[in-house]
Amino acid sequence: MINDKPGTTMTVRDLPPVSQLTEQQQRGWHCVRCRAPLSPGSDIDLGEKRVTPAEGAAYSWFPRACADTTACRARETETPS
């Protein structure tokens, strides 16, 4: 469990492969799970991650997720129109 903000608890789940994420998700601007835009206080910092691609240099990425995990899960299951 992660609990880095008062009143928020999130079950740790595997992160999606970085290759499947948008630049906004990799930089922590959008939720790594539901793609919703994030703002200070509406997010949980999942920590700096390092990736070493098959070709090219290793780099860091900075996943963040929605603090409201119930709403995040609901957005994850929505069918895009």
C-alpha cells in the first residue's frame, strides 16, 4: 500500500510498460492509469523509474496516478467514444 498523502491509500499495482504510455503519462502530467490530467494535490507520486530501451540510452520517467482511486478505476473502464 502507498499512503504518502493524508487521507489517501492506494494499492500498489504493476505499472504499464513505458512504451505504451504517452509523453504526458511518462512525465507525470497525466495519470499513468486513466490518462486524466493531474494537478498538485490530485495525484500520488509513484517515484522516479528508470528504463533501458533495447536501443538508445537509458532514461528516467516519473509516473503519477490519481489520488481518487475510485474515480480513476471508473475512467479506466470507460469505453472511448
